[in-house]
Amino acid sequence: MKPARIVVLLVALAAGGIAALLAGRSDRPAQIVQAPVAPLQTVDVLVASGDIGLGQPISAANLRWQTWPAEAASNGQFVTRNDKPDAMNQVAGSIARSPFFSGEPIREARLIKGQGSGYMAAILPAGMRAISTDVTPETGAAGFILPNDRVDVILSRRDKEAEKAAGVEVHTSETILSNVRVLAIDQTVEEKGGQRVVVGRTVTLELTQPQAERLVMSRTQGQLSLALRSLADAGGDKGEATGDRGGRRNGVNIVRYGVTTIQTPK
């Protein structure tokens, strides 16, 4: 055999061997080096085992411990087993000042110790009073007023002193309270089951003591009506309505200091 052919044969054999070696290496799975993962730090957080309604007394059956990431529970607002291992017994007997949903962490700021009092006394803010007044569908916005809505209280009455001077029957309408919170409709203190209308006969309002005294006095003077406020207006001034709102309209309707006067022939 000629030397040139031998050289070509050797080169071909070497190339084939190299190709086979590379093909064998490509069939092996690539080795991925993973960085070590630090274990997730967790804590046990006290949560509601079911839905807890506004004003509902809480027992140990309403509570359970649930594992939470420690970082998410580090804001100091949650009750953890590490800080308060006996928290279930400590929280039992409290009254919910706002609703809790199932699985929601318990916050002590939303609880109050009732000490045997009713739930309404427990959920009232300090310095406020709960006072009720009768309503009808006509005086209560046809039932569209729900607990936690904001309303204005309007007094409608006959003005006998003005009748003597005018010689005609005079009726006045005055907004005596503005932007007050509705606590309950009859015995309903929160919306339940998607209920959008509560036609009740008694509305309980959250008032200061002077406002409560004015409401009681106004009930003896005429008819009280509730005007539902828009959510956009719920953050406005709260209290008694004051201020000049206009003058005479054709000598018939007078709007002054929040009072509307309507004169009609006797």
C-alpha cells in the first residue's frame, strides 16, 4: 500500500474516533449546579376559623393557629404563638368591633372586652351614644339605608308662630343633624347574604350626647326623615347643620339657616 493512502486512512480513523467521543459526551445529561436555598422561616398566626360577624362574641372555637411566613407577620399587628402561646384563651370572650373572614389574622385592635355588656355598647366609639328613632318607607329612603351608611336627619313641622304672622298654614323643614352614621336597622347591624334593602321600623344612629338630646327634642316637634348621603359625601362635616343657604323664592319657599318654609292657604 502506498504511503499516501496509509496517511489518509490514519487521518480518517482519527477523525472518526474524535467524532465518536464527542457524540458520547453529548448524550450525557448536563449537570446543573443549584445554589443552596435557605429554609423559609415561618410562625404560627392566630386566625379566624370561620366568618366572625360584627358584634359577635368570640370563643376558642372561632380561632385556630395557621402557619404564616415570618416576614409577613413581622409588622406587630398579628397575634403569634411565639409571643402569646395562650392567645386563644386570652382572646376568648372578646367582641368583634368589625367583621373577620375565615382565615383572616386576628388583630387585637379590632376586638374589645365586653365584660358582660351587649355588643352595641362594645362597638360604640368612646364618647358616642346609640339612639333609635322610628322610620317608615317614606321617611327612611324606602329601605335603601343600610348599617354603616351616612344620613342627614330632617325635621318637618308646622310653625304656628309664623302662621299667626302670615295668616296662612306654614310648614318648615330643617336639617337638624348632618352626616351621622347608621348603626343598625331594627336588629340588623350589618349586611348579610347580599341583602341590599332593609325595610325596618327603627333606625339606630351613632350620635354625640348633644346630638342625641336634639334628636329627642325634635321628635316631639314634628316628623323626622332620613336622607341617605352619597359615599362621596360621607367624609364631609359631621354634626348639626348650620349656615345661611339663601333667601326668599317668590315669597313662598324660604331657605334660611338650613330651614325650608312652605306657606300654603289654610
